[in-house]
Amino acid sequence: MKVKVHREACCAQDDQLGPLENNFELADDCTVADFIDAVVSSRFLQFSSTLTRMVCRVADKEFAILFSPHEAPAREPQFRVSPHGAIKKLATTLIFNFVFDRDLPN
């Protein structure tokens, strides 16, 4: 299955140099955890020193919070839905948005 991913730019230069949209080809039975692992390991997401947390959303539903890989100590994603659930069953659309949430506590 093809999944489209949009990400928010972390700075003006990122907006110009890096792609803000990517397509991922995933197995039909892909879980939320598998999907998050695929996006993280692709290094598609970009963070800055002040923007260190991204929320993965489909429409208005939060799926996970991801943390910059440059934070110490490293933090695992915090899932807002079951990480073992199939994204095909949980998502209303296969367009995922990763945005910085400046209101989250540290």
C-alpha cells in the first residue's frame, strides 16, 4: 500500500532544500509501529535544536509523538493509538502529517 507523508519544515532553509512530502510503500498489514519505524529510519523527518518533537496525525487524530534522534537520552515514540494496530484499519486516509507541536511539555 502507498502512504503519503507530509512534514513541517524545521527552518527556512529546510523548506527550500529538503522535500516536505514523501511516499512510502508498505505492506498491507503494516502496523502503526512498523510505519513509524519506516519513517524514522528513512531520515525523512528533520528536527532543530528548538523543535525536537513532532506529532504524527491523520486528519485530526494523533497517532504518535516522535522525538529528535539528537536528544540525550534518546526517547522512544509515544503512541496515541495501539502500535500493533494496522494503519489501514485505524486511519481514515493514508495521508499522514508530521508537525511540530510547540505546546507539548518537555
